[in-house]
Amino acid sequence: MPLTGLSAGEINCISQLTYSSGSGPEERFKTAYCQYKAGEYENTLKSLRGLEKQLPLITDYIYYIEAGSYKNLGKERQAEKKYKRIYSKYPDSSLLTDTLSSLAEIYRSQGKYQDAISTYRTLLENEQSEWNKAIYTDAIGEILLEQDLTNEAFELYKNVWINYPQSTFSVKVIKIANNNGLQFNPTSAERFQRAEALYNLKSWNNAIDEYKMLPPNDDINFKIAKSMYNLGRLESAIAKFNSVNTPEALYWKGRSYEKIGRFKQARQAYQSVYERYPKSEFAPMGLYRAGKLEQRNLRVSNASNYYKTVIAEYPSYEKTPDAAWNLGWIYYKKGQYQNAYDIFSGYSYPENSFDAQSFPYWKAKSLEKLGHKADAYNIYESLAFSNRFTYHSFLARVKIDHKAKVQNTKLNNYAALKNPNYEKAVLFTNMGIYEYANNEILALEEKAQSDYQLIIVSQLYNRAGNIYKSVNLLEKIDTPAALPYKYPQPYSDEVFRFSNKYGHDVLLVYSLIREESRYNKDAVSSSNARGLMQLISGTANDSAREVGIQQYNFNKLFEPEVNVELGSFYLRKVLDRYNGEIPLGLASYNAGPNRVAEWVDTIGYYKFDEFIEKIPITETRNYVKRILRSYGAYNAIYRN
């Protein structure tokens, strides 16, 4: 195991093998683990000898490492015996899948073909991953071919071709057919099944090719058109949607027109869905999109009419609260504060949604504009003192200058239940063997039945260096006990050092990192932004040159020290351009400072909550909201 790239507390195998002189059972296991990783299999077996009696909790892991050592030494019978022991004595082991896979390989190597096939079929029955299913099926196929059971292998690979079309094994059926004089003529039903699998896998070009080989109908033509839409072949998609007489096709034709900037045709298509298919699920979708389109193009009277129709005729539609909020916002911007108040008072978002507190906040803003400041203050106070940390509760705390504080909540644990997964996770975490700890934590996650248990799981992931999983697991949980794990402070050396160097509030930098990468130092976005603070090539190159980082290259962005320094430097730069105004600095970090300068000139910057709602790019608007939400939470947890 390398010296670099380790999480705090994670075992360093070079040090373990070089300096460890401990003879206790845990030290012996750690040494055996590192010997195994280093390929020292004879020494591994010596270190593990008799250890299961001293560490009975992790006997399955001891057997597993012993089996792997025997296997790598070519002693397959001893390896088989150990793997079988895990399978028979520890059927709930987190290592069961790897154990069976290794056992199947041994059976195959020994010529025990039926045992190997049976083991692979057991793996197939319990596997969720389509890719792993294809791997196990291919292994069975290879065994059949080794036994010259060509016809059986042909039928099996035909199934792979149909159901796992994106795997590298799917073309083997054609090779087998060509080499053995067999006819491969899939039926229309089989070809359709393959096309559907490709479509569901978002392999759009391949899906189109398969669909085109089938007799056309509305369903097939729609999926060809939708695949073209997803590939950006919008004119071709529109032509294909025209051949399908369904509300879904008409709606997506509107989406295609909208994407290429033909807004009039888009609006007409959306309106036609409502006029021709008013009872269809796509009718309110079309009306809502038409409203958004008109609002974006500043035809707010038309937009209002579309939103009103959605509200009146489709109250159960999932976007109806969005339609109501947009209508309220139109009234608010026009200065019709009583109408805005009426709308903001009458609707709400689901309790766990990001915008759950949006309606009450803007209801209060409308009251404030109407001169009812005491009533508005009461609403702000209710939001500010709530236990939830949302973007709008952050705004309310700013409005009334309330410093929220999270009370420390001590977590109990699974220990009282004598849960073996929990006990193993703690043991491996204490040893620094995070690889094995995460196996056991995943098992706990799959069995968790309450928010409280999920918080315990998140705590364990945090301790085992898997911050990304720890944070994401608690996305919809806001209890005080969850918050330190939902908003943690990893990479503290780098974040504190460079926040101080470039004059940042360290909690703002943490908030940005949380929303950019969820603390995944290896994160790569669709635009190839990299690392903790998600820097793109041009920005990173310019910043590295100005900072003076020697021998910089793009891959260095995966190093937390480099990434956090460059990100902190660039954040300082955009904040300075806007006199330290955090919303403008964050918007610039996401969308670029020149674009933000255009927005400031166009829409002004007076009240920052109103400016944020006016940001024309949805991604940037939500980005700023998310970071300010996190900033409020970080302040409540760590500062106040």
C-alpha cells in the first residue's frame, strides 16, 4: 500500500511491515493483511496461524486471506477447503460473493465443471449488477466451450447478446456461430428485447440500429426519436416525432424545438398536448414547460396564464407547486405583493425537498412589502429557529441576525445489540483497514431500518475514510445528531491552511467543497472539472501559474494540497472582484466572473435574495443556494 493517498488513520503497510514489532492478535492480523497485499503469501500464512482462536469475530476474514494465500501459492486444495469453510460456516459473511467467485475459479481450474457452473449460478441468483451478471454468465459459457458443449454455449451467449448487449461478451454468439456453422437469426421479439436493453442502458446509437431492424410502430419510432434527441440530433428527432401520434411524442417534439431555440414551435407543441390530450400526464407537463418558456422570454402575462391553468386543472401534478411559486414570483417582481402573498400562502413543497421553506420565506417577503413587518418577522423567526438547515432558513437567520447553534447529541451505537457487522466495522476501522471496514458498513447500510441507524452508519463511514458515502447517506436527514456527519470537516490541514493564506472564512470553503465534490478528492465532472474544489483546466492552469506551483500538471488536481490551494486562490480572486460579496463570488466561481458582471448590469444587485432568484442559469442559481444552505449549517455546528 503506497505512502500517499491514505486517509487519516488508514493503515500504512510500508510502516507496518518495516517497523511493527507487536505480537498481539490485532497487530498480527494487520501484519498479515499487509503481507498479503505485498504478495508475501508464506509469511501471511505464518502470521495468521491459529489467529482465529484469538480473533473469533473476524474468522471469516482470516480464512479468506489464508485461502487467497494458498490460491496464489498454487495450493488449490487448501484454498478450496478454506473457501468452503467460509461458505458453510459464515453464510452471512460480507465476503461471501468474493468467496464463491474464487471457489468457482478453483473448481474450473481443477476440471470440476459442474461444481463451477453451479457456483456461478448461485452467484447469478443473488447478483444485482447487470455487469457482474454478464461476467458470471460468460464464465459459464467459457466452461461449456471447454467441454465442447457448443450448442449449449451458443444458446447461453445468445441470451447474453439479448440481455447484456453492452458487455464485451455479447458478440461471442456471432463468433461461435461462424466457427461452428450455426445459424444466428434472432427473432423480432429477441431483437426488440436487445433494443430495449440498449435503450435502458442509454446506448442510444446502438439502440437506434436495433430498432431500425424491426417493423416500425409508434413505440419503436418514439424510442428512435427519443434516442436521437438524447444524442443531440434534434432536427432528425423532430421529423421522427412527427410520425408518432401520441401525447408523449408531441411533448418531446416541443422539448426538441426548445433545445434548438425555436421557441414559438416549442410553445405550440406544448399547448397542443393540452388541447389534444387534456387527460394525458403530458398535458400539465406541456403547460408547465410553456409557462417556463414564456417566463424566460419575458412574456410574463402568457406565462401566468399557463401556470394558472396548471394550478386550476392539475392540482396533483408534481410540478404544480413549482407553477404556483413561479406565478407568485411573477406577481412579486411586478410589485403585486398582495397577489404574491395569496399565492405564497396557498402552496407548499414536500417537507424534505430542497425548497421546502421557499413558500413561507417569500410569503414573509410579500408581507414585508405590504407593510406588515411584525407578521413578516414572525415568519422569519419561525424559519430561523427551525431545526432544519435550508437555503431559506439561512436567509431568515440573516434577516433577523439569529445565530443558530446545534446542540451536541451523543450517539449510542449497535454495540448493545451485539451486531457482528458493527463490531467488525469498528475493529477494522481501529486497525486502519478501511477496505474491510467498508465491507461491513455497507452490510449495515443495507439492513438499516431507521434514520437513527443510518446516522450510525454514516458515522462509521466517516471514521473509515469514506466521507462521500457518509455525507450522501444523510441527504434527507436533519436531526442534530446527523449534522456533524452531514457537514464534516475532512482535509482540515489543507482547508484551514489555505483558507488562512487567502483570507477566507474556513466554513465557506468547506461549504463550497461539500457542494462541489462531497469531499471526493478523485471527483471528475462531465466538463472534466477535477478534485475537491472541481477546477477546470484553464482556471487551474492560470491559478497555478499565478500562485507559483512548480511542475504543475492537470493530474495534480487530484492532490488535496494542490487542489485546495488553487481553488482557494481562485475563490479569493472572484470575491475580490465583487468586494467580498459572497453570492456574487460563488456565482462567478460556477459561471465565470464576466457572465456574472453581465447579470449585475442587467438585473442589478440590491437585495441578494432577489438577485439569486433572478440568476438566469438554473444550475448557477441552485449552486449558490446549496452553498449558502451548507454555510448556514456549518456556522451553526462549528462556530456558534
